[in-house]
Amino acid sequence: MNSKFLLPLIAFLLMAVLLGFGLTQNPQELPSALIGKPIPKFSQPILKTSETHDEQDLFTPDELLGKRWILNVWASWCPSCRYEHPLFNEIGNRTSIPLVGLNYKDAEQNAVQWLAERGNPYDRIPTDMSGDVGIDLGLYGAPETYVIDEQGRVLYRHAGPIDAELIEREIAPFFPELQALFVQQQGS
Amino acid sequence: MNIRLTLLTALAISAFFITPTSLGVVEVNQFETVEEEKRYKELLEELRCPKCQNQNLLDSDAPIAKDLRRRTRSLIEEGKSNEEVKSYMLDRYGDFVLYKPRFNAATALLWLGPFILLAIVVIVLLRRIKNKTEEELLKPSQSDDEATRIKVRNLMSNSPDLTQDSGDAKP
């Protein structure tokens, strides 16, 4: 007799737990198809800022083989990029980690001005005006951040803006330098 | 009558407004053959927009959907088959990009889940039906008889002991 009431109750509780778990998940956060695979080959022109010397310069991921680096996809039209930019300034200014900023579907003039106003932490700024590199990366939009290892494989990908907590939790483990920087900050 | 007429007119008029939106937001594209045009539409319906997750590429107005439509178009023009175009997108965006995801370890539960649930329900139901029919066949007819027999005997003999002996009522 008891089981008549117990069974629906158990079913209800299971359902509640399952749905409750579902609420904590972020459906926008999707696993990248690229994790563990080599970063797609591309060769893109460099954004012409006042710091650029060679106008014919192209960037290819191969030039950073042997180094572990960060790829940040940004654009001047993207509000979240504004939010995360101070963190990249910090990484660019206080570490020796190679930082590449892919300027995604932007207008050259706007991009140059945006960097002039907010600081340019990037070592290299390839441009992707058509969005073709974006498709090869499996990009949803800007901003996105990737960690690429010494063999040119994608170790990590985050879609959306980063914050200090995310760097500490998910990106710093790949870089001892970042770990030192962000643990120090926490302590002070 | 008047109301019905107004409703019909409203419906007829609204039909004109519905049609353009239901055609989606796809750019005007000219393919060389009707076949290619048809495949393009098919693919856009099956490919999902990564940014706006509940829309396919045909419906979505997001910039990334526009780019993916352009890429789909150029892949078709290069002579790629539907399967090749889907693999191309799958390599870049993962299972998520197909509204009909392929069967693999990660999507197995998605594909088999409903059948597993159905099997569980069928098994539970069959058991219940079997138990019930057994109960119905055995209990009511025999036990009712038994009960009356015991009652009658009790009345006749005034012996309450017999009521406890319900399993085997033969004297």
C-alpha cells in the first residue's frame, strides 16, 4: 500500500533533481570540436596599427610552434570584448605568454581606434574580415579565447568573455606564469 | 454570419503577411541547377545555428548563420555532396550543429533513451496486467465462495475457529 505513494514521490524527486541539475548548466557553453586537434591552418594579414612595421606581413599559427600561446578573438563592435580587455592588457603587460588577437569581422579603422583607446596587449593581430577563419575555428562569435600548445594543438577553448575567476580556474593551469600572477593577486 | 465573414477576411489578409516571414531570412541566391537550390534549402534546414540555438541556418539572422550559409553555398558549388557538407560543419562545430545528430557514444543516450524508456514501460505494464489477471481469476471467485461457505458454517456450528482456516476450508 505504501509503495503506491512512494513510487510517484521517488519519480518526482528524481525528476526534480534532474531538472535542477539542468538549470545549473549553461547551454551556450558547448564543447569545441577542436579540443586536442591541431589549430586550423590560416594565413591572414596583420592589422595595420602604428606599431606595425611590415605592411605585407601575414600571420600563420605555425610561427608560434614550440611555444604555448593564447588566441583571443575580438572585435571593436563587441561589447563583451570591452569587458574582458583589461585582463588581456594585464596578461600582455605582465607575462611573456605570446598573445595573439584575431580581429574578427571588423573595420580596420574602428579596430585601430579601439586598441588606441583601450591599450594593445597583443603580440600579433591577424585580421579575419570575411569570417572564414572563424568558421574553421568553429567560432560562435566574439569574444572567444583559445589556448594552443607547443605542437599547435588546441588545449582549451572558451566562448564568451573571460573574467579573473575563469583565468584562475581554467586558463592559469596551462601557464605557470599566470598561476603566479593570479595567486599573488588573490593573496594581496 | 457577419462575424464569420470578418474572420475569414482577416484570415485571408493575414495570410499575405505570414508568407514572407515563413520564407526565412535567406539571401537571394542563384544556383545553376534547381537540384543544387533544393539541396541548399535541405542543408540549411538541417544545420543548426551555433549562436541562436533554437534556429536552423535557414531561420537565423545571426552574423555567424549568414557566414555559414555562404560557406554551405560555396561548398555545394564546389560539387560537395550533402554528406560532405555535413561532415565539414561537424568537424568544426561538433554534433551540436546537426539537428539530427549522428549516432556515437556521446549521442547514444539521446537516440536510444526513448526506446529504453518504452521498453521499461512495456515490461512494467505487462507485469501488472499479468498479476492483475491472476488475481482476478483466482481471488474474487474462490475467496467469495470461501467466505460465504465459512460464514454459513459459522452460523450453523457457532464455531469461530473455522474462520481462521481460510486457506483450506474442507472439514
